[in-house]
Amino acid sequence: MKGTKVVDRHAIPNWEISGYVEYIKSGQTQGDMLLPVPQGDYAVRLGEDASIKTKVKLTKGVFYSISFVFARTCAQEEKLNVSVSPNSEPNDWGILPLQTMYSSEGWDSYSWGFLAEADEIDIVIHNPAVEKDPACGPLIDFVALKALKTPKRPRGKY
């Protein structure tokens, strides 16, 4: 760590980072703005063109949902790109626009679903923005992965 900036690609357990990534402590301030962390004590901030990636073992052919909470930290329009690989579908990723939240916490929850095409995949959360301030970017917290049950059609109906 160099201040809040993560300098080692493997410093965050089970994640690999790329680009300008910060480890933000709950209650930390940025100028006059308080940066709350809704789950636990820390969150990551993805600066310009930064990403976090993790490798996960799952069951091939099962649908999954990745969920997380994020918040904006700067006035710029921000987006997140969520993707998994391997993935045979071209251009199959989720571009999530970050909304300005006017709640007590200022965080928003998102989920993105995908079909596992292998028994081991990489999940990447990427900030594709190129801003004037490389430290400006969304805060990410509470990442979860869940297998989705496929509903079964009742026999003799429809």
C-alpha cells in the first residue's frame, strides 16, 4: 500500500487488481465528502481504467448471479463493466451506469446474471472511464456470487 493506493496486484485476498485501485476505510473523507462503507470496514475504489478480477470454481451449465453494491465518489458520469470469461457470446458483458443516490448511505445494489461455460471462470469488474483525475471512480463493496435455480415447467401444462 502507498497511502490508500494498492500497489501490489495480489494485495487484496482472492483478487487481482489492474490500474489505479484504492482500499478505502469506512469513514474516510475525500475533500468534504464522507465515504461510508455499508458492509464491513473497507471497500475498493476503481480509478480510471482500473479493474479487479477473481478466479472462481463453479458448475458448468448453471446460471449464476454476481451481486455487489457501489457508490459514486466524483461528479463525473461513471459506469462499470462486469464480465466473465470464458464466454462464447460476443459482446456479452454488463455495462452498468452509476446513478446518483440520495439516500442515507448513497450506495446502490446491482446484480448481473450469466451462464457458466466452464468449471472455472474469471470475473472482472472494470471502470472503463478515462477521467481527468485517475483516482476518481466508483467504490465497490460486498461482492457475492449465487447459483440460480432453473425453474422447471410442470408436466402437462402449456
